[in-house]
Amino acid sequence: MVLASQILTGLVAALHFYFLVLEMFLWAGPIGQKTFRRSAAEQESTKVLAANQGLYNGFLAAGLVWSLVANETIAHPIRVFFLSCVVVAGVYGAMTAAKQILFVQALPAIAALAVTML
């Protein structure tokens, strides 16, 4: 189970690193416009907010990576904490922004957290 937890946590960390790149650097460009189905003007007007959100996603990714490289004594609680943060953020995002956030962000973290808790 430890290996499965590490693999799933690595996947969630990679997703959040991708979210960082998307929200901080690609938001107002064609990839951001296509991903979020918004016009260039809409994306440009929310660019600063998206960059801030991307930075937070980067912190989540960093915490998850930390849980993968930390010694065994502290890795588990770090992993549980950061996966729980991702779940909360994903559920909140699904409730307030877009339903697909539940599937893209929350469900992978729920799976990783469930395996981690076994």
C-alpha cells in the first residue's frame, strides 16, 4: 500500500504542478482560453487572480512532494495533511466554480488519501 500511496500522491502532485503552470503562465494564452472556455479578454482580466491561485496550487504540489521525500517518521502525516487540503480545495472549487473540479482535483486526491489511510 505504501507504494500505491506514493504513486497516487505523485500523480496528485504532478496535477497541481500542471495547475501552477496553467494558471501562472498559460492562463491568458490559447491553452488557458481553450481549457477554461473563456475569451482572451476574460482571461486577461483575471490573470492576476489566476496567478495567485496557481501559486497556491504550487504550494500544494510542494507539500505533496515533501511527503514523498521526507523520512518515514513524518511522511505519513505530511501526506495526509496535504492530500486533505487538496480534497477540501477540490470540493470547494466544485461547489463554487466548476463541477469538473471534483473529478480533476478532488477525486484523485480522495483516492490517494484513501490508499494512504489503509
